[in-house]
Amino acid sequence: MARVLSLVQHRVSIESPRVARRDDALVDRARRGDVDAFELLYRQHAGRVYALCLRLAADPVVARELVQDTFVKAWDALPRFRADASLTTWLHRIAVNALLERRRGEKRRAARVSLAGDEDEDEDERDIAGVVIGPDVATAIDLERAIGALPPGVRRAFVLHDVEGYTHEEIATMTGLAAGTLRAQLHRARQLLKRALSL
Amino acid sequence: MSEHTSPDDRLNELTAALSSEIAPPSDLWPAIRGELAPRTRRTIHWDTRWRLAAAALLVAASSSILTMFAMRAREHAPATVAVTPRDTAPVTQRLPAHLAVAERGYERSVDALWRTLDERRDSLAPSTVATVERSLRIADSAIAEARSALEQDPSNRVLAELFVSNYERKIDLLRRATELAPRT
């Protein structure tokens, strides 16, 4: 159990010194306008950024747009990227910001009513009820589906904390969520997932 | 899964087993590549553009103080005078005296900043020039609107404040744009 938790909680920090040094060199080149270097950074990190976006958005089309936004913004902001920070974490922050901006825009436009209840606990029951539970649900694929069926706010908390391994403080920095809200959302997410997976 | 594994432990195990990477669509990189602005020393980054916008807002806020002074001055000089016509301002427009004086000062600053910006225009990225020009068009439109409304209601302090703040915003945008353009 402890090993599992350790794996979860440190997923974000798994970046070998060699990879980090290679990132540094590529970042330096990309800062000077070397698009080929930036493409290598993209190839190296896009899988993790896409996984995060896909889980946060639960929509491949939106995830694709988020990844695109993330790397375009990263290119623009790269000159200000601090070398002592993790590039993965930095990219993830950009992705989360892109998602939050998108959600705010959607709420403002009120075009997608289904997202209006982002933080509404009443939505939890309705959304999670959409998960189809079969006899062999305890698999990664089913977990992905169940995560995708979580309400957006709850899903964001679970993905960032339990899947990506960010600390409460890091998530608070990324999302502006209060500690109590985050704890409640995490608890809610786990309850809903356990129910959805018949655990 | 062990018989004794708790639901929480099982959920943790499943979560830990999730793939940390998922391959993005193969055509995503070309789409991203197409959106990357060329990186030169002249390139303006989005945060700079945001700073421009934020500065404009700050200037708009601070202009209320200027307006307050302007409105106090107006109490001592309530007469209206014809504004010196400019190529962009209709001859028939009339403003309260203190605003007309303020406008002439603003326009002198605008002219000077435009000359500087014109000299350095080639050193700015086209996207930056477009952004600046778009922002200036918005500022000009706002000035014209406030001016037109003031013609109808010259004693309206809110309109006067808007008029002043819009000029301040325009000047601030121009000043920042000239600062961004390196001297040639």
C-alpha cells in the first residue's frame, strides 16, 4: 500500500537528471528560437501533457485544443521559464490554466449548460450515474471512464492529486482552490469512483 | 486483488497503474508548429500584451484623479471654446475649455509618440504592430464616442472622465509600444 501511494505521490517528480539536463539544453535552444529543439521538447512531454488534458477535460477534442494551447503558450513564455523548475510541472500548470480559462469562458458564455454545475455538488450524483458498470470494471480502462464521468471540479482535483501526484499546495497554486474545498473534492471523487467501480 | 484489499487501497492501486503518458494525435505538432510566432528580439510575448492591457486599465483608473482636477478647473472656467481642428477631429466639435486644453496637450503627446513609433515600426513584429493598431483603434473609437456624448452633455462629469481616461489609455499604449520597439 505504501509503495502504491509512493508511486502515485511521486509520479510528477520522476524525471531523471539526464532527462532534465537534456531538457535544459533544448530549452536554451528553443528560447533562442530553435523550433526543432522545441519540437523535441514537445515529443518528450506531449504524452504526459495530453494524458493530463484528456483526463481533465474528458473529451479528446478539448484535450487536443488544450495541448495545442499549452505548447503555443509555452513557446511564448519559454524565455521566462526558470531553469530550476521542472519543465513537466511548468507545462502542466500552463495546461491547467488553459483549462480553467476555457471553463471560465464557457461559463461566461453559458453556452454549455452541462458545465455550469462545475462546483455544484448536486451534479455529482447525476453525472456519475452515467457510468456503465460491468462485471469486470476494476480495470484501468474502467477507471479512466469513471474519472471521465466525474463532475469537472471533482475530476480536476482527483487527476491533479491522485493521478499526477501534485501536493495540495501545488494544486492550490495552480487552481486557486482552498485547502478545504480540495479535500472535499478529493473525498467526493474517491467516493464516486469507488461506487462507480463497485469497489 | 487480494481478498483483504480495502476499496481505498484498490482504488489507489488502479490509479497508480494508470498510464502517465497517452500519445497525442499525430497531426497535433504541425498544428502547433503553425502557431509558433518567430522568436526574435523584437517578438512581443503575450504577457507583454497583457501588460499593455493591464496598463491601459491602470491608466483608466488613475485618470479619474486627473478628471477630478479637470472638473475642478472647469468650475473656474465654465466657458466652452472651439477645439483646434485636427485631421481626425471634426471642426464642429466643441468641448468645455479645460477639456479642450487637455485634449490639445494629449494630441501633442500623441503626435510625438506616433512619430517615434513610426520611426521604429520596422523593428516591431508585424503581429505586435497589428495588436497595437487594433488597441489604438479601440481607444480612438472610445475617445470619439465620449467626445460626441460630451457635445450633447458638456457638464457630464462621467463623460469627461471617460474622455480623459481614454486619451490616457491611448497615450499609454503608444508610449509602451515605443518602449518595446528598440531604437534603430
